[in-house]
Amino acid sequence: MNNNAIRYNQLDPAIETRVEALLTQMTLAEKVGQLVQVVPFGSLEPDEMLKRIQEAKETGASFQSVFPPRPGINEDIRNGTVGSILNLADAALVNQYQRIALEESRLGIPLIIGSDVIHGFRTIFPIPLAESCTWHPALLEQASRVAAQEAAAVGIDWVFAPMVDVGRDPRWGRVAEGAGEDPFLGMAMAQARVRGFQAGDLANGRRVAACPKHYVGYGAGEAGRDYNTVDISERTLRDVHLPPFKAAFAAGAGSVMSSFNEIGGVPVSANGFVLGQVLRQEWQWPGVVLSDYEAIRELIPHGVAADLKEAARLAILAGVDMDMMGDAYHQHLAELVGEGIVPEVVVDEAVRRVLRLKMGLGLFERPYVDESLAAQVTLRPEDRQLALQAAQESMVLLKNEGNLLPLSPGKEHLALIGPLAAARRDLLGTWTLFGREEEVESVLAGIQGHLGSEAALSHMPGSTLAGDEPIDAASVVALAENADVVIMVLGEGHNMSGEARSRACLGLPGRQQELFDIVAQAGKPVVVVLMGGRPLIVPKLIELADAVLMAWHGGIRAGQAIADILFGAANPSGKLTTSWPRAEGQIPVYYGHKNTGRPMEGTGTTQFMEPFKSRYIDLPNEPLFPFGYGLSYTTFVYRDLIVETPVIDANGSLIVSAMIQNSGSHTGTEVVQLYIRDVVGSVTRPVKQLRGFQRVTLQPDEEQRVRFEVSVHDLGFTGLDKQYVIEPGTFKVWIGPNASEGLVGDFEVA
Ligand code: GLC
């Protein structure tokens, strides 16, 4: 993909000179203004808000233009006391506010417009967790570039993405927004998205800055409850949660969003260790730290700030540069400086970072948006095709008993049953502020497209998502009995996943399990298409269904993609990036776990009559499906692993390969995975760690030797002294189709 992505994390002397020249002219009030980000609209009663949003949908207007403007926003911009606006996506309104900033304020500093563009702007791609299951960074880079192109056309300069939180707890609704449980895969996806968002060849020379989030550890909330307490070791922080952020910065990200959570008693927005020591001392990163929404104000309910003034003091001294909607800096920062409590140089440094980003984006030269641009770059055919490819590659075939799939269109009378079969809005998933449900293809439409109008296809929802209506079992059974194959589309609605959507019970919502049980009794072959923003705990369904496809929330082309897979026009290649639990009781269950002193594979203790081991007495330890798992319509054979470098030195690389053969009858793409294990370390090491993956497409019978090169520098960890260390010793290496199987070898680090 384009390698001319722009970097916002390097100091450009010309920009630094301009920043200093501007800073010296600024009053304290104007400096504080640069650190204030607000929404552009006033508050509305919920039902009035919904009415206005519906009105906007009907007229195609932006919802900002139908909302009342934020009281006093023009004066605030004119006085230079607001430096950024969020969730504004309307070129005319952006130009209106920029004109006030450029032409009516004293110094003419442009606004920076930020917005949540998480998996597409208008061309909505699959949710990020689904996209990560493609294991296809180049595709995610292209998708992010499309999103940047469409967002930039309506005046957005700053996307609050990628979300790079490592999520190992599917009770947490925001696992939907990330790249799963593994830091190494997360690093690859973070880099791809940053490069895509910050592409240097957007239309009209527009630019977009990425903002990786939520820094840091947000995915480790206790009990999978959103915003909940995080209490993890520094080693886990450094080896699991920080790496994707460091990778995003290495790809050029020049801003980051601080998270809501505390870490070990210190909320991140007041946490000098992660915001100061790690970001600034260790990483020397010069970017902007933007707080999450009201996160500074939330230091009060966290119980570390008695009032908003104290919250402002804690946050600015810890290193939060810009206050998103907390009103803490707007109200108290100048006062804190005036009282000598906050040195002005601290404010200056925050302002430098903001001005640096605005200049890097070219906003001083190009503050206004070409209002005709949006029509040229939105929902283009090539972008819709990319969304289809992303949806196809993101879906994971979990089961295909007797190769029931692919179906042959027109040969079988199909019954399509389930509350998501004709759904559209739900397929957009969470965080799709600007997606439009009328642009989504439903599964019903996708299947009809394959079958043509004459084919026998009967459809009924069978139940609602909420399960608030009784199921007409007789009609459901009759429909199923008349069909050769039943296709069910079941799962979570879009508002059952995402922020503040943690679930304690991860089964099918409503009465969908009952609906499945009724259909299963009809005794016909059943294909289940599951949708949702997380793995679902549906062991009985998976046992009884003949085929199960996890389609996640697949974006505007989901219906077409699902039909393409069901009828064999696309061969599934998606692989899970999050382990699939058997029960909520196993959570957190992830492949990169530690061995413990009493592993299942070990002898356990002989203290009692039976060997006591780290296990459950009512379930296996392993997940139902492992990280990296996904079936294809063909089969792949792995053989002949060769460790070309049995010993590597302190600057060497491991070179290892294996032969992969397509032993089936369909052309298919396999994601070949490489894992290592550091057998003995100065601290306990995970039993497996992903350190490489490659997608290979093979014709039937075709074989290919897949080769990996892993730098010794990727084999280190945070040692006893909290420094990154690479230790000599024996390592194991696997090349395989997922985290639980593969060819094994070993090598030494000298
Ligand atoms: C939300 C989310 C964050 C988002 C921000 C602005 O609460 O936590 O991901 O970017 O507020 O909408």
C-alpha cells in the first residue's frame, strides 16, 4: 500500500520555528484555548435528539446541522478559547467555524476537527475485531485510507482511531473495536491502520491524523465491565498493553487518547508514570495526549480529585494535553497558572504539541474544505468492493460438518430464519456514527442475489432480538420442514456490543436459543450464521448445527459477503484473533497464558491420591476454538519444518520454514502462523507467543515452502529489573494453522 504515509511524531525544524514564533505571541487564555475540545452542538432531550437524527436521515443532512449549535461556540472560537471540535462531520459547518477562527480571532489559529471514524466513515467496513480476523494488514491499511478519504472530505482532520487496546475478556463490549487478544497481531494491525489513516495521497491534499486509543490498559478492566478498575503488573502493562501503542507511534501516530480507567490506583488521566515516564522519558514521543470524553472531570468520581480545579491540576501535571469536554482546563487552568500551582512552561509544552499537530496537518495553509469533495469520494464502487473483500476475509468458518457448505444455489429449497436475516442497521455494528442503514445489504438480499427470483427461498424472523414476543413454533417448524436446508442468522444486535455494552452472560440474546432449538427439532441440515461483536457462548448450538459461520458485524457489504461464502463464491479464510470460550467461567482464556507450577501437561502434585493440577473439574482448560482457528472449504497439510538457524546470536534472526500444501479441492488462503516459546526465563514466560504470520493462497495440490525470519530482538521481554531483555537459552518454535497445533522445532539463543 502507499508508503508515503505522513508521520506526525517527528520534529520538523521548520514547524518548530513556527510553533515558537506563534507561542510567544499567545496570551495565557489563548494557550488554554488550544487545550480545549468541545462538541459543536447543544444538549437536547433524548427523544428530541432522536427526532432530529431521524429528520437528518430523511433529509440526508448531517446530524450536526439539525442540532442546535453549542451555546456560545462562535464567541469561544472568536476569543480563541476553543481549539478543537469533535464529532463534526459537515464541510459547510467546518468552513463556517474555521472562518471565524482564521478571520475573526486575534491570532487566526485554525481549529482541528476530530471524530470517531473507527471502521469506516460512510463506506462501513466490518467491525475492527472482524477485520483483525483477516490477518491482512495491507487490507486494513487500504480500508483505513478509504475512511480517511471520506472523513477528510467533510472536514475531519483527526480520527479517534485505531483502537489498539488488547482485549482478553469478551464480556467487555469494546473487544469489538480492537484487534483481539494478542499484542503481536495488535501491533501489525495498529501500524497498518495508522499508515492508512495518515496516507499522504488523499484527495485535494487533505490530511488526517490518527489517534490510537485508549492509552492504556483499558481492555484489562476487572470482570469485563467497561470503565472498571485495572490492576495489572508493570510487566503485563509493558509486555501486553503498551506494545501496540509503541507500534502505532513507530508508524507515525502523533496523538493518543488517554483512557478512562485507573491502573493500580492511579487513573490514567492523572498517571505520570504512563503519560510521563513511559511516553516522554522512555519513548521520547512528542505527540498530543487527548483525554477521553470528560476523563479529566472523572478524576472526581474516581476519588483522586476533590473538585474540577484539582482534576485540572492533576491532569496537566501528569501529561494530558487536551481536555475533551471535561471543562476542567477551560475553567481552571489559567487560574492554576496564575496561582503558581501549575508552571506556565507546562502549559506551553502542551500548546506546542497541539500547534505542532495542526501545522503538520497543514491546517494553517488549508483550513477550508472543498465542499464539493464529499460527493466525489463517498461510497465509490472500488471502496464498496474493498468493503466486500474485507467482509469476506473477516468471517470465520467454525464448523462445516460433512462439508454441507458451500450450498449449490437453486438446487435446494432454503428456509432463512432468524431476527438478523433481514436486518441492516445491526450489520454496521458499533461505532458507525456516519454509516447509513439503507446502504447495508441484508443477508436476505445477499442470498436472493445469488438465487435469482425463481429459486425457492422462504424467510421468517422467527423471533425478535430482544425476545420480547412469543415464538410461533408451529410456523417455524413448518418452514423448516418444507426446506432442504435451513439457514439461521442469529446473534447480537449492534447495540449489544461496543462501549458500555459489557455482558455477563454471552449466549444468544432474547429467545434465539429457543428458536434454534425449535428449528433443530425439525431434523433438517442447519447452517447458523452468527453475528456479534464478540465470541458468543453457544456450545449447544455449535454441537447441533451442521455448519457455523461467525460473520461478526460485517459492514455495508455483509449480506453479500455471507451469501458469497454460503454459496462458495468466496472461500472463507478468516482466523479467530480471540480465543472462543466454552463458558464465561473460563474468562479470561487466551493462548499466551503462563504454564503455572501445576500445568495440565505436567505430573501435578502427588500430595493427594490424585495429581492436583491447574484445571477445572467441570470443563477443560482449553477454549472451544483456539486463537488463530478458522476452517476453509479446502484443507491444508503442514509438513517438513526446517529450523535453518539452530543457534542465533545476540544480533541474529531465527529462520524457520515449513511446507504447506492445499490437499483439498478448492483454491484457498491459509494464514500460516509462527509461535515461539522461551522455555526458561528469569521470569515466567507465556507457553506460546505469536511472532509471525503469512497469508498464502494455494490451488488444489499446490504446495509452497513458507519461510519466517524473526529478529532476536522480538524474543525479549520485561525482565526482573523492568528493562527489556533478551536472554540466552532454549526456545521452541511452531509453524501451524492456529495456536493449538502445528509442527514443532527448537533453537538456541546464544
Ligand atoms: C467515547 C470513547 C472514545 C471516543 C470518545 C469520543 O466515550 O471512549 O473511544 O473516541 O468518547 O466520542
